[in-house]
Amino acid sequence: MRIRVFATSQSAARALAADIARRLASQADVVLGLPTGRTPIPLYQNLVALYDAGRADFSRATTFNLDEFVGIGPRDPRSYRAFMHEHLFDRVNLSPRRIHFLNGSARDVARECDRYERAIDRAGGIDLLILGLGTNGHIGFNEPAPALVAMTHCVTLTPASRRANAALFGRLSAVPRQALSMGMATILHARRIVLLATGGSKAGCVARMVHGPLTPHLPASFLQLHSNAEVWLDRPAASRLNRKV
């Protein structure tokens, strides 16, 4: 994996936003995979600023988000879809018909996961997938486990992941216990992957992801298999990496 270290989380977000804007300029119909959570909020703020300045055009881009909570509908203000509309979709010229999301309120979640895989295939696959990193090493909602599921699937969330989303729901007990997520093979089929991790709380996980063994108990370690994966960090997140990196 190629590692880039920035002085601050803001400088990492600015650089990645500029990188995405350049991709939009060179490939207007780019297919983007997008994350939610606290880490990408500065990235989305910078993308909106570039759009407002006339330096980013999303009109022909297509997006697929990584995951969504089970039992949460697309109009629920606590949904990841609502998060994306608040922070990016409603603030740039992205066509609504080019936005793709898992429907957490689908009656048949297995069928919904199959539908999502087919939609990604019809779009030609994901050109650039942006990932965050959970403190337990999850990407998307692929949680640490004895084995990982390849394709988009329903997953039972770990206590750590539910705690990380407690603020979104007001209290821990209200956080859903399951989510739908792209699988590891779906993620690894993206043509380019950039994982963005910031803050000292991610440092240990980052070091294990980069230097440790490939293991389903740290799902992010599977990025070692990808031929075009990058890890973008601020200094605190990079603080436990081998100095040779």
C-alpha cells in the first residue's frame, strides 16, 4: 500500500478533495464509492468548496455508498443517506438518479444486497473508492470476524461500531444492531482505493493494517492485496508506523 502522510487532518482532506476534483475533470462519468462517519466530513466540506468555486463538476458522476443501517429508511434523518445529503449530495450538482444507496428498510435484505451488486456491475464497477477506518479495523461495516463475506451482505454490528454511531441516534440503545455493507470482494474490485484515517485513536489500527498479517480479524488488512490502494493519514494517525514507510 502506498502511504501519504499530511501535517493535519484538514490538509489531508483538502488534498483528497483536490484529487477527486481532478478525477472529475479527467473522467466526468467517474463512479465513486463513498463513506460516512466523522472522518470524511472535512473531505465533503472541501469538495463543496471546490464545487462552489467552479472547480468540481459532479453532473455526470455516479456514486455508491458503502453501507446503511438495517431498519432505517432513506427518509429517516438518522440514515447514512440523510448524512450524505446533508454533507454533500444537496450541495453539489450530483444528479439524484446517479446516487445509489442500500435501502435499510427493504423487506428482503438478501434481495436488496443482490440488487446493489447488480447496480454496481451495470455502472461498470467503482473507479475510485474512498474508505474510512474503524478503530477495530473495519471498513464499510465489514467487522472483525473469523471469516469475511465477499459480496454486499447483512452484518451484525459489534459493540464498538454501535458505540461509534451512538451520537447519530441520541443513545446507544437506539443504534440498530445490524447493517447492510459492501463486502470485501466488492471493495477490492474497485479500480483505485484511498483509505483516509486521521487522529491518534487510529494509529494502532493503521500500524496493524500496514505492517501486520493479513487477517479477517482486521478487515482493513485485506487492502494489502489490492494493486492500487493508498492510505492517506495525518501525523497522529501515522505516529506508530515504521519510519521506513
